[in-house]
Amino acid sequence: MWRSLLLFFLLLHANGLGLFAQSTKALKTEILIAGGGASGTAAALQAARMGRKVILVEHTTWLGGMLTAAGVSAIDGNHKMPSGIWGEFRTQLEQHYGGPEALATGWVSNTQYEPAVGNQILNRMLDSYPQLNRIHGYFPVVVLKSGNVVQGVVFENALGEKLEVQAKITIDATELGDVLALAGCEHYIGQDPRSLTGEELAPMERQAANIQDLTYVAILKDYGTGKAPLVGKPVGYDLTDFECTCKEVCPDPANARHACAALITYGKLPNNKYMINWPLKGNDSYLNVIEMTQQERQKALQKAKTTTLAYVWFLQNRAGFTHLGLYNEFGSTDSLPFIPYHREARRVKGLQFFTMNDLLDPYAPGGKAFYKIGVAVGNYPIDHHHEENPAVSNENNYYQIPPFTVPYACLIPERMDGLIVAEKSISVSHMVNGCTRLQPVVLGIGQAAGAAAALAVKKGIQARQVAVAGLQEVLLAADAYVFPLTDVLPQDPAFRAIQRACVRGWLKAEPKAVDWANEMFFYPDKPVQQQELQALLDVLRPGYSVVEKGILTSSMIAKTFRESGLKVKKLATKKESITRKELALWLDRSLEK
């Protein structure tokens, strides 16, 4: 008996120490989304709206990732392209703060907000869908597979408790592409070699260590002179690293780009708060934690946290901002965000690989015509942060590009089914990641991933079998862009017809590089001319030559269509000239979708 009691207490003690495996909670769903960041939240919302059962697993207590939990609450790009869920999110921000002007508080962005407000809005958007189950506090540790088909994920929390979720389709929306790696998908890390991408700016050899700098953002608040809580002076930190972060603290002001006041107002938020995400001798950190375990990451990221706290001390004590103090926007133990701003992750080897050469000229003869399979859009330039890594030349950190579409094939792993990849882990080159990593683009990628997963489940097929045209129709019905036009908004009655005309190559748009907000013009009210009709017939009736010249009348166009053998409905206008918008609507009504 004594031996039995002794054995019982030994077992009880061992289990209390975690020496025996914790029980695993098991769930089943149609769609599993690993990661509740920007992409994951958008994917969950879109899939739930399409009636699917969804489980969203996120390791922090917030939704939104870089939008909220990382504190990057100044939106980069897509100001004139309020696509889908990004547009909805911005509208709700405007309603909360009292209009668009209330969001234009700093000079880095047209849309700035408090991270906690963003989290509240995203949660409220998801609250309407009871079939959407949100689970917080878990990170992925094992992928469930049968052959080359992902069937779910096993997650673990900080206590070692396991959660197994089986699903028909899994979406990897983690910040660093953890699920695709656990699944054994081929992927890329760091700078790609020129032999792979064909990019002139790529290095000759792969540089896997050279990822973009990350940032632990700080949210400061104006407490008033002498009232701000001061950060303790960092021990053993070289504060000269921050010299020349702005002119007034630079030994040679010519070596600093901006005045110190501009540094602060750069990320000014509503309610006298300030986002500190400053790349110029500021709080960027070079850390490559991609292939570390969760525990190793947390330890390594302390360096980035220390950098940010040291920078706040420098701003208070050297730059003179004693009225600004660290504000605990997040309710965290250290007043910093739950996660850093990861600018780069693993990138899956997908069905297609999107490079700078594809991006620079979407209409290039003999090119891949990725615009035809676009499911998300962006207009931000290629923007790389490598200031803190001396191994990387900074001469190619900024590169102007035309607005672009993200091809659906870049979300699909080359050899793995049951899995869609989102967030910053899609199949793009290291260079292209510099423009696809921004908040509105990643929201769009997530929305497309959620729609594709819902279609795959509904039809009982794999994601690679989803028809892109059908997926584009679902996205257009949600007021999402599939082509990056900046002069035709979703409220325009011709929006969907024009989007279809562009992705099918019927009508071309004109890209223009405009610094940090590149544009793509359709010119909807411009009269149709001979060369545009010829380009259209080159697609629909190859080999047919348009004989009419200059600006064309509606009767000329109708006659050309008849003579080319193209059957179209009668044009519902008595006008002699016809605009590009009217032609798009005419074609949309007449030709099979």
C-alpha cells in the first residue's frame, strides 16, 4: 500500500512539473487560419461572410498583427484604392474619429489611428459571424498531413497545452510563415540570387541572412511639460547610434534629413499620441529570428525592445521631448507592442514567382501577364529597410514602380495541397516583398485567401483548382480591387465592368510613378480612339485590322464589331462618341463573363 501511495504522489508531482504530456484538445472545421494578423483577420472575415465554418488561431490577445498588435497604425499605400476589407476598415476608422481629415494627423500617411481602436474595430467586424471561432494564446508546432495534403495544425500555448485543429483548407497567415515551414513546403529566406529572379538589383549569390530590419514600435503620448513618465537610461547601450536621427542632435546637421520636430510628427496619431517607427538612426533593428523557435525568438527580440527603449530615452533626454512619454496602448507588461513589425518572412515557392521584372512592365510583350490573375492590389514603391545591417548595400532601398496586382498563383504552394499562403509569405522575390508587405496589400491578400478557401470548400476541390475568374467575381462583389486603378472607385456603377475589362486585357490602363503613391489611370471619360479599339480586337479577334482613324463614333465601333464577327448588344446611347467607361460597360453586357 505504501508503495502504491508513494508511486501516486511521485506521478502527481511529475505531472505538476510538466514531465508528462498535456492532454490535447481537438477541433474540426472547414477552414483553419493560423495567425490573426492583417491577412488572417481579413481571411477569416471573408470566409465567414461566404458561409463557411472558420477557426482562427492567434498567439497574441489582439487581432490585426502589424495594423494593431505591432503598433504600425499609419497606413502605407492604397489611399486611392480602398479595396474590400481595407476600405471597410478605413471607413470604420473615419466613423470612429469623425471623418477622413481626423485620420490625417501625421505626415507619413493619410490614415493614422490608435492601435487599440483598430483592434476594437477588427473584433467588432468579426463579431457578427457565430460560425467564426477565435482562439487566442496558441502558436503552431506541428502540421497534420496525409502525403502532400495539409489536414490541419497542432498548436501549443505558453503552458504547454496542445490544441489540434483539423480542417479541409488551412491558411498560413502567421507573421513569419511558420505553417508552410512545418508542412515542409519549399521556401525562400533573405536576398534571392540573380540566377533565380533575373533581377538586375539582386545579388549574384543567395544571402539568406539578409532580411529587412524589424522594428519594435513605441507609442508615445503628450503628457505636458514635466509630466511625462521618463524611461530609465539604458545600461551598456551605445547612444551614439542615434546621433543624426534628426538635425538638432547631429554633430553635422548636413548628415540628417529631418528636423527633430518632423521626426515626432511623422507618425502623429489622434488624441496626442505618436507612433515611433523611425528608420533613420532610429528604432529599426537587424534581427533574423525567422528560423528560431518561439522561445528563442522571444529571447532574441529583447535586443529590439532595448533598442526602442533606448531610443525613447534619447528622444526625451537628448532631443528635448520631455513632454512625451511611453504610453501603454497595449496593456502589455513593458508598454511595448505584443509583436515587432516584421517586414520579411519565409516566402513560399508557389505556382508562380513574382519578380521585379514582372512588376515593372505588366504589359510587356511576351511577359507573364500576371494582371489577368490578380486578386489583390498595391501602389506603394519598393521600400526596403536595411540600415542596421552593414552587410547590405542601401543603394536599392527605394525603387519606383507602377501599381501592381498580386497573382493568385503566388498564394498556392507548388507541391502542397490543403494549404493557402498569405501575409508576407507569398511567392514573391525578396525585392518585390518590399512593396507587397504593406498593410492594405496584406489585407487584400488575406481577403483573397479567405475567398479562395471558401470556394474550394464549397466545391470540394483544392485551392489550386479554384478558377481565378470566379474568385475575382467574388472579390469584385465585395468591392475589392483585382486591378490597381486609382481613378475609378467602387461606388462608380461601372467599377466592376472596368475591372473586368482590365484583367481580361480588353482595355489597358496607364501607370505613372508618383513618388510614394504610384497611380494607374483608366481615363474613364476619355473618348475611345482607333488604337484602343485595335488593341481590343487584337485580344478578341486576332488579325483583324481597324480601318477607322482617330476618335471613333459609336456607329463606327458597332460597324467594326459586326465586320469582325464579334456579336455585341446594341449600344444604349444616342451619343456619337463613346467613352472608355461606356465601352467597358458595353463589352461587359455583351460578352460572356
